[in-house]
Amino acid sequence: MFPAWMLETMDAILLQVLNGLDKGGAYALIALGLTLIFGTLGVVNFAHGALFMLGAFCAVTLKEILSWEMVTIDPTQKTAWGTPLEVRTPYIEAWLGDAGSFILDYSVPFSILFAIPIMLVIGIVMERGLIKHFYKRPHVEQILVTFGLAIVLQEIVKSVFGANPIPQPAPDMLSGSADIGAFFGLPANTVVYPYWRMVYLAFSGVVIAGVFAFLQFTTFGMVVRAGMADRETVGLLGIDIDRRFTIVFGLAAVVAGLAGVMYTPILSPDYHMGMDFLVLSFVVVVVGGMGSLGGAVAAGFLLGILQSFASMNEVKSIFPGIDQIIIYLIAVVILLVRPRGLMGRKGVMEG
Amino acid sequence: MVKAFKRHSDTILMLVFIAAVLAGPVILEPVGAGYPDLLQKFAIYGIFALGFNILLGLTGYLSFGHAAFLGVGSYTTVWTFKLLSMNPLPALVFSILAAGLFSLLIGWISLRRTGIYFSILTLAFAQMCYNLAYSVLTPITNGETGLQLSQSDPRVLDTAFGRDYGAVLPASDLFGIEMTGYPGFYFCGVLLIICFYIALRIFRSPFGLMLLGVKSNQNRMNYTGLNTRPYALAAFVISGMYAGLAGGLLAVTDPLAGAERMQWTASGEVVLMTILGGAGTLLGPVIGAGVIKYAENIFSAFNEGTLQSAFSFLPEPLQHIAVSITGLFVGEGWHLTLGMLFMVIVIFLPGGLMEGVNRIINLFRRSSGGGGEGTAETAPQPAE
């Protein structure tokens, strides 16, 4: 059907697009939360990466708790040293049997349930306890205080979980790879793609759609959008906009946390993963346009894909090191050409 | 008359500063900071923060990428050592020039935007430099290992003047005085004094006032028909050159340059120093740099053993609890203390330590029933 060279480029391109999508999904989720917070509260949240990291460590914690082991001594068997054999079974398996081992295997997806309330509480506490006092303060101070908070959260996690990455396995059933190429009519086994990355992509799609639907189709969302447009007027109409914005902050924290939970099988979480993602997510927000939700999502996927294209060997041989800097380079170009970002609104954070 | 007083007060400030720096080893002896390695750090980071303050304190632009200039300065110095001479003077001149050029380029682009966009642009540039230094530029930066001197370096000028360092790795020396220990400190200290003097002159000059105008209301400045960007760019380049000098000095006192010096955490550190001391004040950043480097040194040196002996007056179980709680904040966990300090300062004392001092002075004056002129507004303006 196609000439051979074309097939080769096609599967190379398809592979890079796919590779970029899951990373793009993570960027999009973090950037979405950042934009929500920025659009509603007008606060630049440098601690958002730390929320992503906390989410990932929710998964780690749940996994730890689930794998607490019950030690029983089996008198019928002996070890090589002649001592009675210790049988270690996680409590959850001992209590729930097969359902227990299922939960253990699927600990990452189950962490979602665990992470939602935790992240919501963390987000609301953060907003009420700290961010609230910074609405009227200059942006520089907002940046600085959230930056300090990010360091504190990061160091706390480091002192609890240690400095090394803690690998989290994906569920057994989803740890293989799918032969995507065959699906698109390409020869078998040329384009393979891990199942978990597909899950992540689908998951980020669902979360993004959920957030948009929430803002678009519920009364609560309508009020929030109105508040983003003109906070004072909404307040004058007798709506307690502050309380709603607090909940929005909690929601943004949950979104970042879930992005972190589901990302753990792709990248073993360590304490500084949040900062690594934060810098990139800021770039994503700026490229997408401060305060534009759609822009944040689009820019997240766009930059994810471009980054994975830049890490192709063919591209690297032409521009060495391009994979390291492509995102920043694009941000610089975009900011100079379109100062408001791709979909930025007029009047939001002009300057 | 007021003017005359002001001029005098500057002279006094300068004299006190010179005396404090030169007598540093003696003054800081009682707090256990009177040894050259730490004093060198005080002076070097003092220069770094002084320069950063010219940008943040005067123009209100918050750069998150100044570590890149520090790194450029270090690399340039080590390369000059390798190629030309172990004398620090040419190395520092080249470092300042390189960092200046670099900051001219980055500033020219970044200053097209203000506020948060500016911060993110500088952050992006610094991360870009860091990533490049780690990957593609390995032939220049020696990647993860860091750039080091080696015995086979050409050192053209040194060979031309017949200096031979033999089979040992040379230390940097200024016409025969090795730049380690106290001579190293005094070299940095003299440069710190010069930098402080330049900063003082900038603060008092019409140029400095113009920068303050940019900070307080850039739009209004533009409406008066003035193009503010060259002024902001000049401030950016000057602060970049300060950073280059500081980076160069780091490499002079310890001839080694690594990419981690360019990481954004290093940029965050200089922001913290400036804020802690008081952005926009003259002395603040130097004090902030000193406090942070001192605290880093003290806190990170603590370990479980010292903690246990510190809490040995408590009964056993209490001692255990106290040790494990404080253990979080010292040694490896020193960054936690730093982060907390950072938050506390931004929340309660946005003007930094200098504002705290001013507040105390004002309180004192008011309580002693002083005249109205004593309570003049001294609070620094918030950055925009």
C-alpha cells in the first residue's frame, strides 16, 4: 500500500506522537490546575509541582500500607538452616483472599480513591492557611511564599520516604505493551506502546473532560467561571465567591495529585519530581496563555509531543541537545511572537 | 544641610562596611565563623546578592535565572586558568565579561515581558543552560564530573613567564600569593568592598532613581516619554556581571566548576538571601547572604551525636524525642529549615531583616517619645 520508506517514517512519527501524549497528559493536568488557580485566585502557585509529587507519594503510601505483612510460622516446612519457615503474607491477602491480592496488584489505581480526599484536604488547608493571606500581596511575594512551601513539602517527603526513587509497579495485566502499529495497518511489532501509558492518556483525557464538564455544566462551575471573569461583581450579587474559590483550589490540588498517582508506574517517584515537572508546567501555562484552560491543555499535549520528537535520534543528529531545550526554546519564541500565549485572554496578567 | 548629612552618612556607612569586612575574621570569631573558607563564602555570596539586589531591589524584576550567570562565571574562570594563567585577575575579567555578554543576550529577550512572565522566562533560560551544560556542552563543561584543572593544561601566560607548577595541581595565585585561606578571603573581601561601593553609587545616582521609577510605576515612566527598557536591561546586565564575578571567585578559591551551580535551586538561594536581608536596601543582601551561608554551615554540620549531647540534660525518653524532632531540621534536613525560614520571612517580614531592624528602631524611638521626624516612613516599597 505504501512504499517502504514512507512506512518507516510513518511508524516513527506515530511512535513519537504516542510517546509524547502521555507526558503531555501529565503536563496538561498540572498546567490545568495551575491555570485554574491562577484564573480564579490570581495566585501564581509555585507549590503546584509539590502537589503532583504528594499525589505520587499517596500511591507509595497506600502500597506500603497494603503490603504490611503478617508473619506466620509454618511448622511443617524448614528452611535450609533448619529453622521453621516463616510465611509472609500481606494482611490484606490474609483477610480478603483473592480480592486482597487483586487490590494489592491494582494498588496504583486504588490509590486514586485514597488520594482524592487527602489531596482535597491538603489543597483546602493550603488555601485557607496560607494562600488566602496573599491575595492582596504582590505577585513576587506570592511566588516566593509558594516557592518556600514547595521546598518545605519536598523536604518533608524526603525525610519520610528517603531520597531514592521508589518504583511502583503497574498492575500485572497492564504492564505489557500493545502493538499499536498493527491497528493502523502498519507491519506488526514496529510500533509498540505500553498499556499503562495508554491508560494514563485515557485517564488524563477523562480528568480533563471531567473538569471542563464541571465548569461548563454545573451551577457551581458557572459561578466559578463568572468569578474568573469578574470576581467583584459576583461577590456583589451576594455569592460567597471566596468559599467557592477555596473549593476550586482543592479541586486543582486533586487534579495535580491524581496526575501524580497515575504517573508513578511510568516514573518512579522521588522527592524532587514535583519541581522537575513544575518548571515545565509553568512553561506550558505560559505557552498556552495565562488563565486559559483550553490553552493549558492544548499546550501540554503539544509540548509533550514536540519533546518526544526532539528526542528522536534523527533530529538529535542535526541539532545536538535539542531534546533538552526544545520546550524552553518554544516558550521563548511563543512569548516573543504571541505575548499572551497561544490562547491567552486580553487583560489577564498583561505585561 | 540634609544633603550634606546624607553624603556624610554614606561615607560613614562605607567606612563601617570596610572596617567590618576587613575585621571579619576577628568579629566573627566568637560565633565560630572566623575561618577563611566560610568567610570567603560570605564575601562571594555577598557579591552575588548585592548584584541581584540591583535588579530586584531597584527595578522590582524577579529573576529566577541568575544562577546561570554564576555558572558562566565559574566556567570562564576555570577555562582561563587552564588556557592562560593561574592569576585570578585575567580570569575574573573574562568571567565578568562573559557573564555580562550572556546576561545582555538573556536580558534583551526576557525584558520584553514583565512580572511573572519575566520570572518564567529567566527560569526557562537558566534551565536551558543547565540542561545544555549537562548534555551537549560536555566538551566545554565536562558534564557531570565538572570542569577541573589538570597538569597538562597549556597555561600559555604562565609558561611564557617561566612559571612551572611541577607535578602538583596548581592553586590560583595572585603574583605569588595563593588564593586560599586568609589571603583568599581578603582578595574576595576587597572585591566585595569595591562591589558595595559601586552598588552604593548606583543606588544614589540618577540612574538608580530611574530604576526605582521603573519599579514603582513603569506605565507612568513610559507615559512621560521615556523608554524604560534600556534602564532595566542595564540593571540586568550589571547584576549579571556581579553574578559572573561571584561565580569566578567561587572558582578562584576552589578551581572547580560544575553544572549544579546553574540549577534553579541556586537561583532560588540568591533570591532568598536578598529577600531575607531586605530587597532594596544596601546592606540587607550582604547580611542575608552571610546569615544563610552561616546557618547552612552550622545546621548542616550537626549530626545525631552532637544533638544527643546537646539534649543530654533531658531524661532519656525526652532526649530521644527531642533528637528525632530536631534531627529533621539539621544535617541533611537543613533545606527544610531553609524553606521554613523563607516562608516565615515572606509572610511576616516581606522587607527582610533590615525592615525588622527599622521597625525595632522606630518602636524604640516612639516609646522614648521622640519628635515627629524620627518616625519617617522607612518601609521599603513592595516589589511589583
